[in-house]
Amino acid sequence: MSSILERPAPPPDLTVPYGELPEQVIDLHLPLIAPEPVPLIVLVHGGFWRPVYDRTHLGPMARALAAHGYVVAVPEYRRAGMAADWEGTFDDIAAIFGQVTGIAAAHGADPGRITWAGHSAGGHLVLWAAARPYFPMGSRWRGACDATRVVSLAGCGSLRLCAQWNLGDGAVRLLLGGGPDEVPERYAVADPAALTPPSVPVIHVHGTDDDVVPIGMSQAFPVGRVVDLLHTGHFELIDPESHVWPSVLGVLSPNS
């Protein structure tokens, strides 16, 4: 089985901008037949927020989900060091989730059945986005959460733990410009585990053998149901050729 990080996939059906920069785009993967509006899955890629990892490695997963009848939106965003300051990533995520439903609804997505899903660092970002309704009035990141539920796939739900465990060889320190004791004000607004929990259901899917983001990360998150997948590592969760794909597909189903 080839690595999901290198496996080619068909291109998206279309790519739509949500901003003016080259990175500010959303790929849409559409089902072949959609006689009526179908569920939307917004799928956010991981890669420890590093520029070297972009949305292309989610192509096989997005196409597989579209083949099962979903509209799948795969956004790109600026990662660590790609913007003038640390806030650029969060500016992009706020803009994405402020626009993606309208963009996808124009192409057959049902705005009443929306799953926000993210893998690894993408799990952090969807959990953060789902907490935006509770941000202080006046925060430029405050916004609605129109998701039906949030699915974190081996997500980095606690940035403090990411720093303490030195995941990704200091990845979160690169993202935020320091550790939680150096820039506590940034962790206070960027760490989902420190924010008011989302009001929609949260599901954490995690492999018991994950040595990239240990399952203790999902188990430590304040809310949500943890689905642990035995004998499973980090990347199997986004690989439609893996032995756990039926389980992941089941969790992503609107009826799960």
C-alpha cells in the first residue's frame, strides 16, 4: 500500500477562492449523481501546521467520500511562517468557515447536514473553529458554527499538550512563536482545550498505536466521544485503502 502522503488522486471538480491570496482556496469534490442536496463534509488537512504539507494528500480521501455521495470541501490555509504573523493561520480558518457553507451549497450541499472534520493539526483547527461563537464580542475571529457536528481525526486538540510532548519536533512553538509559558496570551485564544467547548456534538477518532499524536490527546479533550481504533496508527485514518476506512466512513456518516 503506497503512502497516503504521496499517492496521486484525481483533481477536484473545481477550486473556489475565499480570499485574494494563492493559498486562500477551497477544493470541491462532488458526487457523480446528486438529485437533491447531499451532506457536506469540510475536510481540513494536517501536517503540524508546516508549509511543506498542503491539502493535496487529502485528495484520495476526498474523492472516496464524494464517491459515497458527499460534497467534500478541502480548504487550504496559510501555515506557520507563511503570513506576516502567527495570526494568519487563524484568520484563514475563520474566513473559511464563514464562507464554505455558502460556497458548497451552490454546488449541491445541504446546509442542514454539515460535518467539520480535520486530521491531526486539522483536528485542532476544526475544534477551534467550532468554539468561535463563544469568542468575546469584538474578536475578529468570533463567528457562527453551522456544523451539525465536529469530527477530529487524530487531532491536536490541546496545544499545551502538543508543546509539553514536543509533538512534531516543536511544531506548535513554531506556529505560535513560543511555548505556553512564553506566549500564554496566544495559547489562551488558539488552544481549543482552553476555550468554551463547542455546542455541537464532537467525536474524536484515534488509533491506539498512533505514535505521531498519541491517543491521550483525544482522551484529554474536555468534551466529546472518543472512538479508539485498535492496532491503528496516524495516517490510516485518512487512507481509503486502510483496514479502518469502513470505521472512519461510519463515523463520518450523518447517521452515526
